[in-house]
Amino acid sequence: MRVLNRHLTICLVTIVFLTGPSGLHAETVGFEYGEMSGVFEPTSERDGYLSIGLIDRAYDSYADWKTGVQQRHGLSFLIENRLINQWGPEAELYDNELNLIARQEAFRFSPGTVSLNIWGQFANSLGGRTAGRFQNDLGILSPLNGGNSGPDTSNQILQMLVVEYVSPDERWRVQAGKLALRTLVNLNRYANGDSEMFFSPMLGNNPVVPYTALLGLGVFGEYRSDLWRVSALVRAPDTELGLSTDAWKEGKRGYVVEAALTPGIPGLGDGIYRLTWSLDEANDTLPRMETWSISADQDFGARFGGFARYARADTTFRDFRRRAALGFQIKKPFGFTYDRFGLGGWWGDPSNPALRDERGIEMFYNAQVTPYLQVTPDIQVVFDPANSNANSEVVLGLRLRLAL
């Protein structure tokens, strides 16, 4: 089954690469898509502050072709390659990740849509050291980036394969298939994913909850009004990377329910305040697990945004039982429209009571060098590493992101 799933994953992702991802712009449908939001962004929307002559002209031609494909055929796609380089005392990491994301509209109902959404991921740890080994070498329990945490230096993951329907009034949507939970629930506009924001999942993800790629099939639904949203999903927790149906056949289920307020506060701006509950029933490989999470983000005028996150679980399935995070971003620093500066801090309570709490801070600057290339220097300081006697560890980082 594992071999079959791997072959199926590779075949499906190959189809995505040949046909491309699809998408409307995020504001068009009004829903959030987290780390796959780039598939909704017009290729020619961003500009940088460097010109590379012939390469830029070739990109402009590519962008025009890509826009034409979306307009004529309802097919949008994003080819994203992200290289994260990190250096700590006597340890270094070079983690490369290729994401192929597609959205193919099958029918349009003015403006309701039915679409097929696919996300395939190829992750490779260059030099033989995985992200998990890198943090272990430093004695740090907290993940320092979202790369390979397991022993394998290469992984091919089918993150998502769903059919989605968005209603004509754009008030509700439904997805069915292999869900990517981290694109649906417990999101945060200023701390989400590690492609354009913070490197550490302690800030940009949720290392307490079981919202990983190792999930089976499920159904998701969301309804939104002008002031609030509610969403829920049921899925089969599984340990396979592909399209395994074993957990679903066994009758074991996982549930997530989220309620959110979306106020526009006079003098400040838009905010989103989410409360998320999840329950995974026990199965042959995973224990029963109940979690509560809070994620809040708020605009402070046109150029500042703040966030706060908290999560707790009732079991020791993940490395952390509780996590809290707080920080902010500055938009358009130094006047560059698509650049971002971020600063955040976090605290983690390990599931193993024998380990001490970890704390950390992270600072990044995301520079939009060209319309297709971002360069992000980063620094993390981890205090009281749980698996070390050191008082602190400093980790420097540099991310290169190519988005086509």
C-alpha cells in the first residue's frame, strides 16, 4: 500500500506539473487558503527592485502566457521552490522544497465554482542533514523550520487532492478528498507557513495539534458572513503520505470545528480572531487527542499587523503540549511595496515533563528582489534548549524563494 501510494502521489504531482495549478485571486472568493494562497495571485502582480534584463523579459512573457491559460481554461498554477539555509554552532542545514500547486475550475456558476485543487511537494535535505537532525544536533526540541523532520533526506508528499465548491453568493464552500488542514483551519495572516514569513513553526504553524500531511480522506465545510465565520471537518487520521483509505475503513475519525470573528475596527483595520477545537479518535497507530487553539491577527493601520497564538493538547502525541506566540509585521518597510519585516517570540511546554520549557525569538526581513525571487535573512535565538545544558543557541538563516 505504501509503495502504491507513493507511485500514485508521484503520478498525480506529475500531472499537476504538466497541466499547472489554478486559481482566482484570494479576495475574489473571500476565503483563506493559507500556504497555497499564491495560486490565486496574478503572476504579474508583484514587482521587485532589481532588473535582470533578458531573464525579466522571459518572465514577463511567461506571466502573460500563464494569465491567458487561466482566463481561457480556468487553470491556475504555482511552481514554488524554496531553499532554506540555516547555520548554528557546529551544525548547518540546506533544505530544499519544491511545491506544485494547481486549481482547475470545472464549472462556473456566476461566480460560484467547482474546482479540483492539487498540491504536491518534493522535499530534499541537501548535504544529508535533515531539519530534524539539525535541531537535535543543537539540542533544541522546537522545530527551526518546516522542512524534513523525519530520518529520510527525501520525501514526496501529496499534501492535497480535493474537489471544492464555492457557492454563487460566496458565503460557503465545501471540500472533499485529501484535505490539507493547514490551508483550512487555525490560520494567521501574519504568522502562517515558512515560505514568506517566519521560519519557525513555533510561530508560523502549530506544533501542538496533529494537522500534518499524514492524513487520510475527509470533508470540510465553511460558512462566512461579514462579521463571523464557522467551519468544520471530519477526516480519517492516517499515517500514510498518499491516498490511503485504511483509517477511514476502520471507522476511526478526526474532527475539527472552528469559529472566527472578523471585525473591522475603526482606527485600526481588519482583524480575524479564531477559536479551534479538534478531536482525533484513537486508532492502531495514533492515540486519542483533543486540542484547543487560539489564533488572532489584527491590522494596525495600513502598514502594521500583530498576531497572537496559543494551543494546548491533552496527550503527548506531539513534542509540545502547550505553545504560545506573539509578534508583529511591518508592511512596506523602507517604502518597498512587497517587502515584509517580522519579529516574534514564543514559549513551548514539552510533552515530556522531564524537559525544561523552551523560549525563543525570531526576526526576518523578506525582500522581494524581483517579481519571482524573494530573499529572506533570518535570525532565531532559542533560550534554555530542552535537550541541551546550554543557556541559549543562535541560529542564522537565509531563505531563497522562487515563485513562478
